[in-house]
Amino acid sequence: MVEPAAGPGPVGVQTITDLPQLIALAPAWRVLSDLAPAASVFQHPDWALAWCRTLGADSALQVQAAFRDGELVGLAPLAIDAGDGRAARFVGAPLNDFNDFLVHPQDPAPVVAALWRQVLDPAAGWAALELTPIRPDAALRINGHLPNLTGAARELLPVQPAPLLRLEDDWEAYRARLPARHRRQWERTLARTLADHTVQVQPVEDPHQLADAVARFERLRRSSWTARGRLDELVPTQRDDRFPQFLAAAAAALAGAGHCLLIELAIDHTLAAADLYLTRARSALLYLRAFNIEAAEHSPGVMLAILGLKLLHARGYREVSLGRGGEAFKYHLGGQDVPLERVVLRRSP
Amino acid sequence: MQLYVSPHLDDAVLSCGGMIARTRRGAGRAVVLTVFASGPRGGKLTPYAARYHAKCGIADLWTRRWEDIEACELLGAELIHLQFPEILYRRDHHGRPRCRSRHELFSQLRPDDTAVVAEVTSALAHWIRRLSPATVYGPVGLGEHVDHVATNAALRQAISDLGADAPRLLLYEEMPYAALNQASTANTAAALRHLKSTATPNTHRLTEEDWAHKIRAIEAYRSQLPSIWHGTDWRAELRAYAQQLVPGGLGEQTWTPTLDRSSSAGPADADVRSSGT
């Protein structure tokens, strides 16, 4: 299919339905991911392919790839879950904090239009299309909106917050901006712990070390949810036996491209908490957190939140998304809401 | 495990950053313990401290603590911040400031410092017992900043009190005093003379990688560097000194206090050692 384009050349879209084809596209996909300004790590091939090889093994890929002059200029990474009413979801869902198309920054409108035409085509075969969660600045929007589809019901789900933190170049300026009550509380907690215990903040970003570190992280995370009797509050995909394998593989692969960082906090030489960040350029996203319930008296999660921000700041990160969800600590750290739109299109049977 | 005792929030990294990086490169454990890591009790500065802050652009304690946290992270070291206030912020039990002039900042210990030294001795002994380091590194006391002299005295006493259980003690030359060739000042020259007669030098060879880690960690002390180095090219000064220690390479220097145990050990300590042999 060829779409007339106002840009340098016409846009052609190819549908990819099997994994080897998608793997073959990975080098061009990486290039596109690096070029796309609004892309998140969830649209990166290392994340998506790790999902396809593990958790997504039961889904039917339906990835739309747009080419212009032989170059990959757009990607709509979708998969259809045959066991769930033929629901089309983004590859990686529901683990992705943000979903989007990947679009080349040069003359994007015809690329987005061409991708949507393919995605919404009845031949795509889905009964429901889950457009969730979508950022306000998502590349897939047309004039700022998600598309309508004639003959399809449009179900609006509640908007989700994803607090975003912007850090000043001067750490002290950020520190001064923190609500005084919370800053004093964190610094008192930190001072008390530093006076009575050894404290170590350890970043892990080497891909060879990260697979083991993420496995350790996931064990800690599960044990703390289990110890609190709240394991069933995790989304089912995170309780899937294949999830640790997915996370370790994705993290190690992303770390190889400089897109993953695990920050560990050890108190008295024992792992007390860890935060997993997914990174791009000068932006980081706090994806998952874990803490050791036996270290709860030190409030290690609170301590690591602020220690991790300091570490990210020192490494040049100036924008930190605190991830989906409106937990209080995110606002105490100065996070400002970014609303995530959630829409499901349902075709009439 | 190696324990690096730092009088202030920067001394150990400035002076031993390369050795800490080397320890970590070998997957060893390194702990940096800062003794005087607390500000004025109640937050109120003494008049001299207020003048000193204004003159030298000293940042508040939390700024410096955050910098130390960053430096230790870059080196892969664990850290401890004891809650003793620096001399600039200390008051005696009548509430009088311990330090009213620059002269009082750089001087020998006075009788009214005894209580602080005793408390620091007790805290250091506690941490040495708890961590069981193979080696403890402490400041020589070059420059005669009272907090450095107090830390040196307290550490030697703590080691002496531990008797046969004591780890090896190595004293490090503090920067910038050693690198800036401040041996011309009377205090530093006297300290060096005393050191040479009571200790033997050890040179610790470093790799370029260790050195790069040290420099990156020192860069974290951004609020401190201007007042420490007074506009000199500190990277060049440190490197020149490190090259002077290891011709064709880079190094840091420590001293083994040869007279340490015999000179400071009291009868109780002697009993412990004799009973153990």
C-alpha cells in the first residue's frame, strides 16, 4: 500500500506478523528510535523484542512498518491477543508506562496517517484496539487527538497520572524547591542512618552485571510484596513466571544501548532497596521499585528515591518521569502530573 | 575491608581517592567515615563561623553532605557521617565558641578539646570493632587543622585501646597541604619532621583508571574546591605530587607509625599483648 506524501517521497507500509521479520528490522528500528524525539524506551526494539520472546510468545504480532525512500520512518508495534477477544495492544502492554507509534521527525504527518490507515483497516482483524496509556505529546496523535473509527464504539477509561519531575542544573536549586517539611524529614532520616550505619548507593549499568542484578531486584520486589501479603495487587503480567526472565533480558539489552540503570541502596552491606530506571538522553523513568522489608525501619524506599535523584542529576539527567500512578511520594519530590489518556475502540461484532 | 577515616566531608577522598578506587577495582570493600560531619547545634552559627562562611563561601552542611554522598558513589565506597560538629561550629559546655579566629582553627589541641577527642575515640573504636577492617587509614594532621589533629589523636588512641585486636593503621598525607608544598609553613614543616622521625613512608602505586576515578570523585565537591585550592589548577597540583611519589607513574603516600603502639600503649594495652603471646 502506498500513501501519497507531502515529504520527500511516498510512504509505504508493510505489515510484519512473525518474529524473525521483526528481528531483521531491529537495526533500522534502533536508528529510528534514536531519531524520534518523543519516543520512550517502551518503543525501543530491545524492550519490544524481549517481550516478544517471553511474555508475548502467545500473541500474534501485527506490527506496521512505514518506509519512505527505503528508510524505516514509522512503526506501529501492535500484537493481537487471540485468547482475549482479539484485542490489539501495543507490544509490551500492559507493562509499558507509555505507548506510542515511533515516527521519524522529518515530515511525520503522512507517516502517522499511513500507519493509522493500516492499523484501523478491517483486515487487521482486531475486535478491540487498546490505545492506553497515551501521553499528551504522543507521536501517534493527529492534531492532538486519538482517532475515531466509524462503526466502532469508543470507550474512555479514567485518565492516569504520571508525575514528571524537572531538575534544575543546580542540585541546590532543586533541593530548595522541595517542600520544606518533606526535605527536612528526608534529610533527618538520611542523617540518622548515615550516623549509625554504613550506606552505599551503587549504580549498576553494565549489561553483564545487570541481568544478575535485575534478578536480585525482582526477587527482592516479590519477597516484599509477598511479606506484606499483597502479591495479588501486582498486575497479573508481573506475577507471570516469565516476567523475571523478560525483565532481566530487557534490562540487559537496554543497558547495552545505555538505556537502563539500576540503583541499589545497601545499608550495613545488605541490599535495602533498589530502583530500576529506564533512560533516554537526559530523561529517566522510574519504572519499578523494590525494598527489603527487614530494612523498613530506615525507610529505604524514601531514602533511595532522593539518593537516586541525586545520582541521576549528577549524571546529567534533568527530566525524571516517576512513572504511572499517583503515589504521594512522587508529588512530595516535586512531580507534576502528566495525564495519560486511555481509550479502547471496539468494533461491532 | 578498608576503613578511611576523614576529619571532614572531603579529606579522605582528596587524599586517598586513588587507593579507594583501587580497593573497589579489586572488588574490595571500602568505607569512608567522616568524623566532623555535623553543623552547628540548633543551626546558629558563631560570629566567627558566620564571617568565615561569608569570606570563604562555605556551603551549608547538607550541600557538603550531598557532595560527599556523590563522591563516595562515584568511588563505589560505603559511607558514614558521624554527628560531631566541626570546630567552626563547636561550643564549650558554657556555650562559648571553640573557635574565634583563624589562628584557633589551625593549632594544637587545647585542654578543652579533650572531651571531643574522647568522644571521637569511643566512636571510632565502636566502628572499628563493628567493621573489623584489615586496615584503617587516618589523617597525619598536616596543616594542623584542629579537627585533623583531633581525629589523628582519637584514631591513634582507639587503635591503642583495641590492643591485639587492632587493625593496621596507616596515616595519609592530607591534601591540599602535601601537594601545595606547604611544608614551608611552620606547622606543616613541624608535622612532617615529627612524621619522619616516628613513621615509615609507604607509596601506593595507582593506575590511570584509579586516578580518573579519584579526580571525578573530587569534582563532586564543587562547593568546596574554590576555598580549598584558591584558584590553583588543582588537577595539575595533585597529579604533579602523585608523579613525584612514583617516577613514571602515579601514587599516594601513607605513613606507618612505627612508634605508635609502644608510644601510646598504656599498661593495660601491654598486658593484653603480653597475655596474647
